[in-house]
Amino acid sequence: MKLNELSPSNGSRSARKRIGRGVASGTGKTAGRGTKGHKSRSGGGVRPGFEGGQMPIHRRLPKRGFTNIFRKQIRVINIRDLARFESGSVIDEALLAGVGLIKNKRDGVKLLGQGSIDYPLTVKLDRVSNSAREKIETAGGKVEAL
């Protein structure tokens, strides 16, 4: 059996119903829309969420929560992500974006201390956690806050 010899099982696929093709077809004239009314007209129908004039559920339910419009979106990377760089590299936002570790800066980049490193690096980032700073400095590297 080859790909060009495959076909669906008998009865598994049926042709679409062609409506509005004459009275003899059984779905001619009003084409299954009934007579008159909003839904029988072209472009007729109700919007999503419309409940026939009853107060819609999305308006009946109470609103909850709070959206802080001053929220900071900080991109996070870990020490283990820095393993791809050679000893003595200078790590900054441009380098991280260049290798694809961060897609966009948003409100800054923070280095966290998950993982380990055993060679010196120079890190120039907005935010560095205390554990990450410790690990970099014990490996002989430097952390320069911007």
C-alpha cells in the first residue's frame, strides 16, 4: 500500500449539504432558515454571548481581582544558563539577547542563583540576586550593577 492508494473508509465521508439550490433539492427556497425574522436574513444572527435580551452571564457575575498597571515585567535568567559562555566573558543584556536567552528586555533582567559556575565571568545587569552574586564572586568573577 502506498500513500497515493489511501482513501477514506466507505461511509466515513459525506458530501456537504448544498442548500438553496431549488425546491426539488429539499433545501431550496428558504434554505433551512425558516421564514422571516432576523436569523433568516443575510448578515442576521446574534453576537457571541447574547442571551436573548436576558442579562448575559459575563455581566451577571461579580468582577474579582486587581490589575496593577505599574507592574514590572522582569526577565529572569539563572547561573546555569551562563554555562554556554567562555571564561572571562562580559555578560550584558545585548549578549543575552544575541544568544536568545532573553527575547526583549521589558523592565529589566535579573540573574538568579540556580545552578553553579566554576570559572570567572563579568556580569553587567540591572539586578543580581545575592546567591548569584556570591557564586560568581567565589568563582573569581565580578558583578557590576548598572
